[in-house]
Amino acid sequence: MLRFVVRRLLLLIPILIGLSILVFLWIRALPAGPAQSLLGERATPETIAQIEEQYGLDRPIHIQYWRYLKTVAQGDLGTTIRTRRPVTDELQERFPATIELALAALLFATLLGIPLGFVAAKRYGTWIDHSSLVASLIGISIPIFFLAILLKYVFAVQLGWLPTVGRISVLIDLEHPTNFYTIDALIAGDLYAFWDVIKHLILPAIALGSIPLAVTARITRAAVLDVQNEDYVRTARAKGLPPRVVDVRHIFRNALLPITTIIGLQTGLLLSGAVLTETVFAFPGMGTWLVEAIRQRDFPVLQGGILFVSFVFVIVNLIVDISYALINPRIRVS
Amino acid sequence: MSVAQVEAREVQLEALPSGLWADTWRRLRHNPAAIVGFVLVGIFLFVAIFAPLIAPEDPRSGDLSRLGGTCCPGPSADYWFGLDQQGRDVFSRIVYGARYSLLIGIVSVAVGLSVGLFFGAIAGYFGGWVDSLIMRCTDIMLSIPGLLLAIGIVAVLGQGIWQIMIAVGVTQIPIFARLLRGSILATRESDYVLAARSVGVPKRSILASHILPNSISPVIVQGTLALATAIIDVAALGFLGLGPQDPATPEWGTMLTDTTRYLQTAPHLALIPGVAIVISVLGFNLIGDGLREALDPKFRGRG
């Protein structure tokens, strides 16, 4: 088990190096050139000279890369063009928002998807099964941004049940020590604010969670169908265990393996999807931040954002792999 | 099923050609979901190909005077899908939009598929350090969430139809590369290849009739599903304002961009392009799903 974790950690190194090279080359490939891209339209000869000095842009490319790596490793992602603030400062505000949204979406997807898939498998071949398959296929065929627009139209614009934009109502005054607004509200002991934050999360989370929901339901169904016919399930039934115990201890436990993997694989989709969902709901997270950055040609933000999001993605995949190994007895023992 | 039915089915099975593709096609025809998929994709193809004959108006130019000061008139007998904020006929734009979605979708999947298969085949065939190198490269590409990778590429290449095709295509390269490699590796070691080798089947016919047909079917399934993903990704880029450079281009995703402003008064502006995307994507997904089942050896031979 330890060897597996170490091996997996070592595999991380080439990926992170490759990722940094890719982003490093990307800045140099931008039409305006690196110095201009990092400074924006207000660049003066002095500031350009300063950037060239900082990144050693007149030096050989491998030295440039080394300097770049050192700067990034020190947590310096430059300053934004739009606000002239450090990119990391804005990252600290934006990232928790997206994580909060992604977790809410994941919660929605698993809490609904696993039971749905389980029921579909138990009622294999019935109309419940068929309609769940059709529903999940339609679910993965609806673009996230379209679903987000639909939800917003019905529940926010027409019915007025939920807010249309943002993370929290403007009139609510709340300190933000963590930038996770749900936690901030709980720290402040302000239940009204907490409920307000939740209300702002509901529609974006449903939109973002729709594809993971469909995928989770399908995988759960397939996994349960697979496990159901295993010898150990038959044995458990044969020795007279109550059906519910067999369901939970034998079928569900083992079906959980592929389900965890798939949920982990959804992370990339969640991060991509967050860009679109946040845009529809003007939710101030990583997504809207990056989209604004594209529109304003704010390349330091784009660079820092892509680097950071990919880094998180790689780490999450690592955690998924390790937790998979922890759940799987076959890997755990060896 | 009664005994007589089973027997009739068996007779029927014996009489049918047993080739992989004939078998696949036969079972696809018996899958209602796949048929719905073919119908949806058929409509989509028909509209895309015959767009100039179907669309009553020019999709690019509008007439503001037709709006009558409001935004925007909904579906009517004159304008089936209503008018947009610039007085353009939405029906004509949807019809022409099918062309863009289809063209961009097919070309980007072709880019991803051909480059991906090339590297996947090399990795699977040579193994060793070549394999490791290619796989680490796909790891790196896969570590950037797809849409962000596409955004980054568009930022470098600039906006435009070809740039979108490349951007979306590149995000699909690692998927196809890994798929074919894994598939070749699994097939190479399988029992039936071993069996064929042990009874003295020549290497070339093992490759041609055992390894490739069995390695390629997941690629075909993925190719169909990739078309669905590509259409969504293209629309997503358009929605984010990274679509074709000319904003008058009737691209479905771009058509959705500004509609949230008119949601209250003109929901059809968001609904109609959205439904068009869903229908075409659903079509490819249904076919892909049907193909997967039809090509799965576990199901083969059953009705």
C-alpha cells in the first residue's frame, strides 16, 4: 500500500513539470509576446524592461524556464492587469467560491444519483429502469449552460423562488475570514445569511451537478447489476441473510468501488462546468474570473488560473486513486 | 419468450450473416434508442446539408424595423421561431447553425481522432519508453480541464472557426490515444490471440482479423460520443464569447450568449438554440450508446 502511494506520488512529478512547461510555453506563444501579455495595454517601456528583467526574457530559454519555475514556486503569479492586485490575492477570494459550488454540485449528484442507480438496478428491465436510463441520457446531452439558463428562467425569473445572480444578497453584511460563505455565515452565527448563501447555491449546484448525477446513476446501476450476480452475493442470500443486509453489506459495498472512481473523474468536468455555470449566474468564482480574464486579455490571471486549477485537478486525482486503493481490499492487502 | 419463439429466433440467427459489422448493424436496428438516435442525426444532417433550400431568409442580416420597438417577437406564422434582438429570423439562423455545428464537430473530432490514434498506435505497438513518454504527455494534457485547455488554445490562436476546431480537437487527442493504446494492449494479451497464435495463424492475419477489429470498436464508440462532446464544447466556447470572430455567424452557442438579458421578455431566444443543441447531441449519444452495446462481445449473439 505504501509502495503504491509512493509510486503514485512520484508519477506526480513529471506531470507537474510538464504542466509548468506547457503554461510557460503558452505565455510565449501568445500573440502579443510574454512581456506585453503580462502587462496589458498600459505597458510602458519601463515596465516592459522590468518584466524582461524579472523573467530574464533576453536570456536562453532554459534559464527563462528556471526563473519562471522559481517565481511560481515562491507563490508569485504576478499581478492582474485589470485591478493591479496580486493574482494570488484574487485567487484566494475566487477559489473557495468554486469549491463551495463544486462540492454542492457533487453532493446533489451523489445523494440523488446513487439511490437512483440502485433502484434502477433493483428494478432491472422495468419502466423505472428504462426511464432512468432515458433521463440520464438526456441529462448528459443538455449543455450545462443551457440547463443553467433554463433553471434560472423557471425558478428565478418566472417563479421568483430563488435569486438569479451572485453568491449572497447585497444587503447582507458578512465578514469573510475563510471566503467559504457557508462557513463564514456559520462562524458569524448568522443563520439568516447562511440560508441566503444556500439559496444562492441551489440553482448553480443543480446545473453543475446534472452531468455527474446522470453519470453516477448510470455507473451505480451498472455496478450493482455486475455485483448482484457474484458468487458471494448468492452465498450471502443462500445462508439466509435478510435482503436488506445483503443489499448494503455485499452489493452496495462492492459497487462502491467503480462509483468512487467515477465521482473522482468528474472533478475535471466540474471545474470546466463551473466556468459555464458561474457565467450564467454571475457567481463570483474561478469561472467568471477566468472568463473576464479572456475578455479583458488579462493573461496573468489566465496563466495563474489555469496553472492553479490544473494543479488542484492533479491533486484531486491523486486523492481519488489513493482512496480507491484504500477501499479496494485487493489493493489494500497487497 | 415461448419455446416456439426461441426456436424461431435460433433459426433466424443461423440464417444471418455472421460478420462483425453485419451483426452489429442487425442489432442496432433492433435497438429502439439507437433508431431514435439515427432519426435525430438524420434530421440534423439533412438540415445542415440543405440549409440554403430550407432557410427562408439570410441568417446574417436582420431588419430592426420588424421588431416594432419590442424585443423580441416570439414564434408566429411568418417567423416560425420568432425574431432575435437584431430582427433576424431565428429559424433561418438555427438551420444555418446546424451547418456550423456539424462542420466544426466533424473536423474537430477528425483532428482529435487522427492525431490521437496515431500516437495511441505508436504507444501500443512499440511499448517501452516510447509508450511511457506518450502516456506522460497525455497525462499532462488531461491534467488541464478540457474547456480551460480549449480556452487557452483559442487565446493563442485567436478567434475563428478553424481555431475552434483545433482547440476542441486537441482536447480530444489524449482520450483517443489512451483508448487505442489500452485497447491494443488488452487485445494483444487476450486468450483468443494466444489461441490463434498457438494453432499457427500467421502474424499478419492475427493483427488484421483479431487485434485490430477488437481494438477499433471502442474507438468507433468513442468517436460517436466525441461528436456529441465536440458539439457541446463548440457551443460552450461560443457561449463564452470565444466563438467565430464575426458575431453575426449563426452558431448555436453564440446565439445563446446574450439571451439571458432577454429571458423575461423573449425566452424563445434561449430555448430554441438550446433545444437544437440538445437534439443533435442526444442523437449522437443515442447512436454511440447503441453502438457500444451492439459491439460488446458480451452481448453479441443475443437478440
